[in-house]
Amino acid sequence: MAKALRQYLQAAPFLSVGFAMTCVFVLYPLVKGMYISLFEYKVVDPSLSVFVGFEHYARALQDASLLTALRNTVLLAIVTVPGQWALGIFAAMLINLQFIRFKVFFRLVYYLPVISSWIVVSYLFQFLFSDGRSGIVNYLLVDVLRLLPEPVAWLQNTWTANVVVWLVSIWKGVGWVMIMYLAALQSVPKSLYEAAQIDGAKGVASFVNITLPLLRPMTAYVVINLIVGAFQAFIQVFLITKGGPLDSTHLLNTYMFKHAFEYFDFGYGAALSVMMGLLIFVFTYSQQRTFGKDRVEY
């Protein structure tokens, strides 16, 4: 007991710094946001704020535009999470093959979008999918490949604008998934594949019956993080579509930002953030209860 207490006291100064930063940058903003959501909050003079209770939450449940933002966020998760996962694990499996040369180069190429600034990447895709023949994608589809008779107004239509957001999100996240699975693949014993080859299992059969089951904990971790990332998406919509056309491509975060920092309706914006946080927490907790106890024994 005395030894444990002494070890704790030795570690306490280091833990206290992290705990203090967590209180300042996580817990306090969290509690403050919940407090603001109960008021018609006045930033300039908080003393003039009017208490409205749960009125903002009731308003959110009847907000049709919020339902559109929720739909777009859910669709973003449905499209981008499987896309990033499938392409990422495919790239990891290819690079992990023994006969592949220049592995460091390919890792760099795939991971480069991950470390690139979201601002740069968003403006790049906005330029690529520009309306008219000035956009590179339209130029390739219409003038070079002749797959379309006329240019597509990518960012002027709800669904084509969402497609652009989905594509940039997938392209940006594939490299992270690849790195995660490359690290996990290094821990899979080669003896299992050798035994499977002796039994006649090769290629797809080895992947389905050996690789995927052994990577289940990593898959749970990756998928949970991808879904949470999809629900927290903001920059790509804010910079590429700005929520347009007619606020039809807003995500939960961009819709919250619009009310808080464009309409200065901080109470309603805070209520939206609290509801979104609860949604992410419930999902994450349920997934951790499902997959969190997975262990791999070789």
C-alpha cells in the first residue's frame, strides 16, 4: 500500500498537468456549452441573457433544416466510412505483399493527403469540380473522354455537391486507414499463412478466414473513429459548398456554426452541439460495449 501510494505521488505532478489542461480545454467548454444552451445567450453582455430552459432543444426537434443536415451527415458516414475502410485495407494488403518494391514511397504517396491541410485539399477539389468547362473534371468528362454531352454544375446541385464532399472525404482518409492496418498486419504471425497454404487456402480464402478475423479489434477501432470523424466533418462543406445550394448540403457541424457565428444565435447553436455530442457518445459507447472486449490470441 505504501509503495503504491509513493508511486502515485511520484506520478501525480505529471498527471496534474494533463488533468488541468483537460479541465480547461475540455470539461469547462463542455459544461459552459450546456449552460449556454439553456439561454438566449448574449455574448457581448451575458448578464442580459434570458433563461429559456429546454426551448432550444424542442425547437431543434421541429427544425426541418436540421433534419436535412442530419441526413447529410448520416449519408456522409454511410458512404465514406465503407469507402475509406475498403480502399485503406486494400492499399495496406498490397503494400504488405513481399514482392512489392518501394514500399516507403507508396506509403508516402497514400499518406500525403492525410497530412495535407484540409483548407488546401478543399480548395483543390473546389477547383477540380468547378462549373462549366473550366473545371478539370468537366473538361475530362466532356472534351477528352466525351462521356457527357455538357458540363455538370457539380456545386449547384444538392446531390452532385454531396458527391464532391464524399469524394474529398474518402480521398483524405484512405491513407490513415492504410497506416493503421499496415501496423496491424505486422503482428499477424506468418506461420498461420504457412499453415493455411499447406491446407490449400490461398489468396481470398486466407484473407477472409485469417486476416480479417485477426484484425477485428483494429477494424472496430478504425470504423468507430471513421464514423466519429464523419459526424465531426466541417471544413470540406464549409469551404467547398458553404452549405449550398439553398442550405441543402449542410452537415450538423456547419449548421451549428451558421446559427452560432452567422446568426449569433449562440443558445440554439450550443443546444445543437450538445445534441450532436450526445449522439456521438451514445454511438461510441454502444460500439465499445460491442467490440471493446475483443482480444486476439495466437
